[in-house]
Amino acid sequence: MLQNEDPQAGPSTPSRKRSRWDADDPPESVEKGFQQTAKRRAKSRQPKETNTTDENPIPLTNNLQVKPIRSKHPSHSIYVPPRTLHPPITPSRSVYCYERLNSIEEGSYGVVFRAKDKQTGDIVALKKLKLDEEKQGFPITALREINALMVCKHENVVGIREVVVGETLTQVFIVMDFIEHDLKTLLTVMPSPFLQSEVKTLMLQLLTAVAFCHERWILHRDLKTSNLLMNNRGTIKVADFGLARRYGDPVGVGGLTQLVVTLWYRAPEILLGATTYSTAVDMWSVGCIFAELLLKEPLFQAKGEIELISMIFKLLGPPTSSSWPDYTTLPLAKTITLPTPHPSQLRQKFPYITSAGIDLLSRLLTYDPEMRITAEEALQHPYFRESPFPKHPDLFGSFPSAAAGEKRKPYESPPAPTRAADYKLLMDFDVP
Ligand SMILES: Nc1ncnc2c1ncn2[C@@H]1O[C@H](COP(=O)(O)OP(=O)(O)OP(=O)(O)O)[C@@H](O)[C@H]1O
Ligand SMILES: [Mg+2]
């Protein structure tokens, strides 16, 4: 939602402390102060003159050599290489390297600003991480978000530029390329739905990005239209890796957290309490997004989990022993009374899409995660090779950008799952 830019009006969320950068322009002293601190730190990193000798240097890998210290009781192992031999670790730059332009959105976990790089003039997006209430240090979820963005550098994933810091330890911002739209807002303001040819281009880009992340062992775990950004050249960028994590690593007792994926896009196995899930959870969300692009509104607008389960059963028909053999083994399956079996209603819900389109949608919205289509397979689906063909992104029309400062309609959507609640789980066993 757009924020009031009047600094006198104060912050829109009274509970959150703001850095001076969020609130007004930096006093020159602040900016200078940062540079001086950085210099001071750099200076203090210079290795002290030690009592060393050129005799018998200890060989290390890559032709690096460490000279032994002659002191009787060295304060650290003589095999520890000096700081100068560490890979170049530079301190984060200051947020005051950027000029704040406007706030774009206040999400569950942070606020996103549009800003200008003072050196290059580039327009960027700064996501301020919500750390004010953190009691246990820098949250692992924030580390995962930064790590996932760095691992998944791709044309269809939002580009991370750097991480910058404000005056206090709780002021940390992720700097990203600024992208004009998010698909959720765009779908709300567009007068008519995307054309079939456009839906195909968007889906191909989304599937390419998801396949890329999965190939790099990253689960997104919060795919939804508000986390898909689109620029004015018809290119989609997957954003918000705040719930992402590596998969394939050993998982501790209790399994993976179920507090993932915003309700309307949540896969049935998570709804039914599965503690081992994988890339298929993202593919279910991709199915919900595909349907939303066709309908111009979210597919399952449920108020709670029970309502969502019954909406899914109503649309797809309840699961059977052949469509989902492992259904009965799921922790919450016993608590649910299955409705009378009936066939899928997908064709009735989407009367205008081709049979190939219905086939792809039903393969994405498949109950059994083992049988659900993968991103790699979906990219090869005949739907993308039949007429109307995917439209070239350059031919997409451009829209006024709400994120760049124009008013837009607020939209109704459930929030992303809370991260604070699963913090304990994460700390205990859910290693990155
Ligand atoms: N790089 C960007 N360029 C332009 N707008 C962006 C960018 N990143 C995020 N936004 C906008 O900010 C919104 C919130 O960002 P993001 O989803 O990363 O934060 P969040 O706090 O995790 O939000 P939520 O909990 O609502 O999912 C996005 O829906 C989008 O409108
Ligand atoms: Mg988001």
C-alpha cells in the first residue's frame, strides 16, 4: 500500500521504529560518519607488525605462505593465516548511498521502498528486513532470503544488488533491481484478463525460474501473484524468497515446517500435515497462479484451511486411492470426512481454454505430489506449442506503475504465513 510521503505524518505502522533513512533525508554528518567508520574499520584491519621472520614459512595451499610467529605463547594457532590472506570481505555499504523516493509496499516481513543510487542514478527497490522485535540475533529466515537470491541469479528472478545497513543493528536492507509491477496489482487494475498468448509467455517464464531454483536445490515456498514482479517489457521476475530454503539436506526430528505458502496457494499435502514435502509444493502454487492468470482472480479464495480443503475437493473431486495412494497416511487425513466421489469440474470452471491447457492445469493441480508435474516437464508441455503461440515479451503492452508512485486499489489477500511462529522450529532443526 502506498505510504503517506509527508514526513510530518509519521510512520504508517506506529509500532515499528524507523531508521532516519526511512523517515527523512540524511544529515550530512550521518553519511560522513559512515565513510569514516568504514575507513577506521579498514585501517584497524591492517595486520600489526609481528615478530616474524622470513625463515621457514609454513606452506599453505594456493602458494599462500604464513610466517611463523616467534612469540613464546602465540595468542592463536600459528597456522591461522593472517587477515590479509582471507578472501576479500568488505563491510556492507550504508543505506545513505541511496536516496529514498517512495515506499512501495508494506508486507508481512518488511517494508519495500523505491530508491535511487546516489552514485549511478539507478532506480532500485530496498526491502527493509523487520528485525526490531528480534531477540535471538539475525534471523535465519533473512539469511535464507539473501542466500536464495544470490544462488538463484536468473533473468526471471529479481536481481539482488547488495545488502546495506542503517545506523543500528536492526536496520538491514536488501537492495534489488526495481521492477515496475507485481502481477497481483496488475490483475486487479487491468480491464480485461491476459490473452492466452500472454498467459503462455508468463507461464513459460515462471516455469523457467522455478525449474532454475529447483535445480539449485531451492524451494520458494511462497509462490503467489503478489510475489511475481513484471517489468514494462513483459518479463516476469520471481521475488520474495523470505520463506525459501534448501531442500535435499537431512531434516531434523519433526520434519519441515508446515507454516509455509500463503493459504490460497498452499498444496494439499501441507494442508493435511505432511512434514516431508518437496518441489511439488511450489508446483501446486504454480497451478493456482496459472488459474488466476486465466480467471483474473485467485482460484481458491478461502477464509481458512478447512474451507480451502473443501473448495479443492469440490473443484477437483475428492482424492481416491488411485489419484492419491498415500492420502490415508497423512497426519490430518483421519480428521477429514471425504465428500461423495465426483469427477473434476476443471472443464466447467475454464470453458474457454484448450484441452492441452486443461491437461497442464490438471497436472499442476494433481493431488499426489509424486505424480504432480515438475517445472522441467511442464516447460515441455504441448500447451506451449499449440496456437495461439506465446507472445514475445516485447509485444506486451505497458501499464502505469503503481510501485513508482501512482495510487492503486488495495486488494484482499491472506497474509504470508508467520515466520515468527516457526522460529523455534527453525532454530532447533531446520538448518539452512
Ligand atoms: N524489486 C522490487 N521492485 C518493485 N517492487 C517490489 C520489489 N520487491 C518487492 N516489491 C513490492 O513489494 C511487495 C512486498 O515485497 P515482498 O513480497 O518481497 O515482501 P514481504 O514483506 O515478504 O511481503 P508479503 O508478506 O506481502 O509477501 C511486493 O508484492 C511488490 O509489490
Ligand atoms: Mg511477498
